[in-house]
Amino acid sequence: MAILEVKNIEKHFGSTKVLKDVSFSLDEGNTLAIIGSSGSGKTTLLRCLNFLETPDHGTISVHGSTIFDAALPASENEKDLRRKRLHFGMVFQSFNLFPQYTALENVMLAEQLLAKERPDFKQNKKQIYAEIEEHGKALLTQMGLADRMDHYPHQLSGGQQQRVAIARALALQPDILCFDEPTSALDPELTGEVLKVIRGLAENKTTMVIVTHEMTFARDVADQIIFMDGGVVVEQGDAKQVIDNPQEERTRQFLSRYTQG
Amino acid sequence: MPEMFWSVNQSLLVALVDTFKIFACTLIFAIPLGLVLSFGSMSKIRPLKYTIDLIVWVFRGTPLMLQLFVVFYIPGILLHNNIWGSGTDGRMLATIVAFSLNYACYFSVIFRGGIEGVPAGQREAGEVLGMTKSQIFFKITLLQMVKRVVPPMSNEIITLVKDTSLARVIGVVELTHAGYAYIKAAGIIWPLFYTAVFYLLFVGILTLLFNYIERRLSYFR
Ligand SMILES: Nc1ncnc2c1ncn2[C@@H]1O[C@H](COP(=O)(O)OP(=O)(O)OP(=O)(O)O)[C@@H](O)[C@H]1O
Ligand SMILES: [Mg+2]
């Protein structure tokens, strides 16, 4: 059963149509890679999933319930919107860690703020915070950062910062974790450590949507691939099949740039 | 001679109180007003934005001394009534009004730079983590703004210390005025030059304070 269903998404910026009738679905525990040339709308699509942009048309459903429908008026209160957002996690290209907090504090912040809304917060404050800290430490350890928890972002390498950002996104246990070119801002020798972590998440059956230019990685790790061009989904299907045996001419042209280089 | 030295010190210290009054009141009023103006200048409501941009342009584009004259004399000329009241309190009040308006305009530009300087990605990272707007402001962007704003603000605030001497043009007996008065009253000029010591001490203390704040905020980038 599909955990995520995206139907007929359209998005304009002014008069330019950036996404045209984008539809896809993703099964629980699967990884979807989105590939495509620069400006094809990949980031915009992820931003729509995370409510950072509002699509002009289409619906988004998670676990079978519609969380976004462009046809309905958007008169929602902040609380509802925030709850819907939490279905998705987001890992940004440029990490966007909070510079004034340590790695551990970055991971714990959102969970601590959310805990304040729990009815039992006042009574069990100490215990709740202790649990959150334990959770944060476990996540950073899982990311191989056990000895970097008290470092500030500027004291970490790009690869380490991105792994903190992944831990931060995992902290709220999103149903679907989105990555926007998680390794493009990194020096080549640092991409490996981040890809390894994402590979580990895929093996643990984390549902993920990954925008990437790493074709080998997409082929090996993703179950499904979407190739986008000019805001349209040109081809989608099984990851290995799309990469090894693309059906569309545009996909072939795009992929040939990677195999030649 | 020593008696003279002590009496000069005494009267300069009295004048320093007024200097400090202008300084402190200007900060108290100009900082919140500057924040309001900075929000206005970032507003999506065009007429509001343009009005505020115009005000800021006028106050930053004309001499503070001229603004003091205008604020002090124009109401009397237009309304045939001195709204500032007679005597020293009225002069002080007019000074504080002119200084607050002028400095609010400078501060608004600094605040705007501080607010816009925080990358949009910081706010977005908070949003996707389900934070409320106020949580994002207080827990994420505020401190980053403060860090950006401290160095230019310390410059302006140090300039303010010395600008207080302009208040003498509308008759406020601040430090420079008090020092200058000795030329006519006692035929001595050294008290005027001696006021520099007071300004230097004042600015020195502020410099230490700002260095301390910058050091406290240097743990992150
Ligand atoms: N806020 C915006 N306002 C106007 N146009 C935008 C905005 N954001 C993106 N666009 C435009 O939308 C198109 C798609 O951009 P998008 O960032 O989604 O592409 P992308 O596939 O992520 O590209 P890249 O591989 O370079 O990251 C581009 O033409 C871009 O210029
Ligand atoms: Mg992009």
C-alpha cells in the first residue's frame, strides 16, 4: 500500500510553470530517487511536499488521507499545518543547521519544543527531557557522531554537518524523509560518508525521497526513480531499469552525460 | 589653582548628567522605534514601505544639527506656541525627540540588515521541524540577528556619545557647552579641551562592554 500519493501537482512562479501534472506514489519502506537536469523542478517538488511551497493544483496524500488539496481553501490554522508537516522530514542541500546550537541541541530542539504541548509535560518534564536527550544521542551515534555531539556546526566538516542534519530530521520520526541533493555542497571526499548513512537508512526500510545527481548511488539504493525535465515527469519506474534501460529519448540523453563523464 | 580644577570638574560632572540623559533616552526610544521602522521598511504594503523609506532618507540625509533646530523651532513658528515649554526641560525634551528620530532611522537600517542577513534556510529548517512562527523567531533567528547587529550598533552608539555635544546649539548645557562656558566666564580655555577626558572614559567603558558582548556571542558563526 502506498504511503505517499502525489497527484497532478502543478506549480507556477509568476507566469512560469515549474511543475506540470506531476504524479507518483511511493510504498512504505521504499526509496524514491528524483533525477533530472538543473531547473527541472526537483527542489520545487520537494518543497511542495514539505509545505514550503503551495502547489496551485493537485493533491498529496499520506497513509491514504489527503493532507493537501489545492482545490480546498487554505484557511488552516498553524497547528494543523504543523501537524501535517511532520509527516515529512527534510534534509537540505546546504544543511541549514542552527549555528548557535551544538550538534546534540540541533537534534533535540524540535522534539523539546513539541514536548511542551504534551498534556503531561509539566509533571514529567525531567523525564521527558531525559528521554529526548537519550534519543538525540542515539541518533547521533547511529550517524557515527558519538564523539561530536557537543561540537557547534562551524566546528564540524561538511559531511559531519549533513549527518547532524539527517539526525535532526529523523528526530521527529517522519513518515517520509526528503533529501535535496544531500551531497552536492560537499567536497568529493566527504560525499561517501553521507551516502553511506543514507544507504543504511534504506536498508532499515526508511521511506525516502532523494533528489540526487549521484546516478550510481540512485541505481543501487533507490527502489524507484523519477526522471524530470522541464517540470514534467518524463519517465518513472524501477530504479535499475530506468538507469540501465531508459525508455525515453530524453532520459537516455540525460543519463549519457553521466556515463561519459 | 587646585580649587579651580575641582570646581571645573564639578560643573563638568553636572553637565555630564545631561549628556548621559540624552544618550540613555535616545537609546531607550530609538531602539524600539528603529525596530518598528525596520519592519515597516520590509513591509509588503508598498505605500507604507515607501513612506518609511522616505522618512529614513530625510533623517539620514540631513545634518542632525539642522534637525535639532527644526524640531526645536518649527512648532513655535507654525503653532505660535512653544510646545516644548520654556526653560531647560523643554530644550532637553526637544533634543531627545530629535535624537530619537534620527537614531531610530540609522538603527532601522542596521536592524533590517540583521533580519535579512539571517538566511531563509534557517527559518525553513524550523518550519519543516514543525516549529511555530514565534518559536522560530525566539529560538532560531533572534540570536543570529543580535550577533549580526552588535558590531554596527556599537559603532552608532559610540557616535551617539559624541553627537550629544550638538545639543548645545539649542542651549542644552551638556558637557561641551559647560566646558565652552569657561571661556567667557573665566577666560580659560583648558576646561573645553579637558571635556575630551570625559568623552574618552565614556566611550572606553562602552567599548569594553561591546567587546564583552561580542566575545559572548563568538562561540558560534
Ligand atoms: N522562488 C522562486 N521564484 C521564481 N522562480 C523559481 C523559484 N524557485 C525556483 N524557481 C524556478 O523554478 C525552476 C525549477 O527550479 P528548481 O529549483 O525546482 O530546480 P531543480 O531541479 O531543483 O534544479 P537544480 O538541479 O539546479 O537544483 C527554475 O527555473 C527556477 O528558476
Ligand atoms: Mg534543486
